[in-house]
Amino acid sequence: MSLCLKTPRQSPKKSKTPPNRRNACTSRLHARHLRLGFVNPRLVPLLDRQIIVQTILWGNANRLVKCAVDEFKAGDDIMQPANVYGHLVVQLAERVGPTGRFELRNVTPIQVARSRKKLARFPHATVLHANAIEPYGRERDGVCCFFLLHEVPDNYKYQVVDNVLAAVRPGGKAVFVDYHQWNRFHPMGPIM
Ligand SMILES: C[S@@+](CC[C@H](N)C(=O)[O-])C[C@H]1O[C@@H](n2cnc3c(N)ncnc32)[C@H](O)[C@@H]1O
């Protein structure tokens, strides 16, 4: 199983819309998308299950989670710029253990509250309310960016990748796991 960095192959297409309006527009789309599955207080508890993540990721979630977690070791100081439903965040906190540090961030308050509950038994884990396009502060041993890039507008993707790379110390690990460009003859292509 490979870890994929889904980066556009070329710089963004030139648009006639001024950058400020373009950013505002993609940010509004992003906000609408977030409201659908990550903000609605009735949906969030239903969706925050590993079986849902397994379904969204076509049965590959557990393998991908294992691949990501295996990149880190006990004692590492790591962060994740946006959480994922299911058990990944708990597994990362368990992996680095009490001698390590795990910082999780999320842009939506309900997800922050949920993650704080999930991670309450790990004193070495902290959850911050923050947007992944804001800088991540100090350098760390690793950053795990799990299925965030496909969620955010293109202008955000560049900032997120820059932030991740800037937050990893020399010799540390930037781990990106995300959908890659599908083969145009793949039967699931139209659904994705
Ligand atoms: C990382 S993606 C993971 C989606 C994946 N399909 C899953 O199984 O959950 C979803 C999370 O990212 C968060 N998120 C989206 N955009 C963000 C941003 N710009 N900064 C921080 N968190 C963000 C959402 O609040 C949500 O909790």
C-alpha cells in the first residue's frame, strides 16, 4: 500500500476573477462542504465511526491508518492538521506514547470537542481549534496529513502542504495520505 501525495501536476489555472473574490468563493464552498458532514450535531455522532471511514475509503481505511501510524515511533513529537473520523487519532496518540507529544488541530468546534473527548485519557495529546492553512508553529518529528487535501479548495492545498513541510524538522517525516488521481477507465471514477 502506498502513501500518496496528491498534488496538482501544474500550477493553478489562471482565472479572470480577482484572487480575493476567488478565495472568498472557494472558502464559501469549503464552508458549505464542511457543514454537510462535519458540523451538523446530529450527523457527527453517526458518522464518527470506523465503519463509515472504511466505507468512504472503499475498505482501505484500516490498512491506510496502519501505514500512517507505522511511520511514527514512541517518543515522537507529531501533529495532525485535521482529524479524521474513526480511530486514527487515538492510534497516533498511543503510538507516540507518554514520552511523545501529539497535537491535533481542526477548524470546526464540534470536531475539536469530539476529539478532546476521544483523547482525554492521553495527557500528552492536545487538540487545538485552528485552520490547517494557519502556520503550525515549531518544528516537529512528524506531521500526519490524512485525507485532508481532497477536502480543501485548491488554493488551500498549497498552503497546507507548505505548512506541513515547514513544521517538520530536518530528518523528520511529512506523511500525506489521500486519494490520488484515478485512472479515467476506473469503474468507480464517476462516483469519486
Ligand atoms: C481530514 S478530513 C477527513 C475526511 C475523511 N473522509 C474522514 O473519514 O473523516 C475531515 C476533517 O477535516 C476538517 N477540516 C476540513 N478543512 C479543514 C481546515 N481547513 N483546517 C482544519 N481542519 C479542517 C473537518 O472539520 C473534518 O473534521
